Amino acid sequence: LNRYYTSHFSMPEITSTVYKDGTVVAYLVTNGVQQNLPYVRHYEDSSGNLWTQTVDYDFSVGNLNVYVTNSDFAKEQPGTMNFRVVLMW
């Protein structure tokens, strides 16, 4: 139920100063472009099945978590994904 996939990244660069006084912005890098997270795309396969994939994130001091959720909750692990993370303070 409510299946999603997550990946945890240790990010010591997210200090308490960045957490409290700054911001963390993440991008999905795909096909030569950067897409702000959350990334939401709607899909249809050749059988007419429809679903939406959402990639989002959260962060805390020293950590970043990325989540991938398919609206149909299919047991299909996402492939390799590349991210860019920008810290501002």
C-alpha cells in the first residue's frame, strides 16, 4: 500500500545555518535539462494504462531524501536518476 521508492543522501553541506536561514533546491537532470523538484509527469503505455510519476524531496541538517512515487503504486523500481542540489544562505 502507498508504495514509493526513496534514496537517502548524506549531505554535511546542509548545515544548521542553511537549514534555518537558507534553502535547498533540487533538480532532476535528464536529457540534458534540469527540472525543478517536485517533478511530475503523466504517462500512458501502449495498452492505454495511465499513471503519474512524482519525484520530490525533503531535507534536514546533514541529510537529503529523494522520493519517487507512481500513482498506480506499481512495483517497478525507478532507473538511475541524476540530481543537482543547490544550497543558498
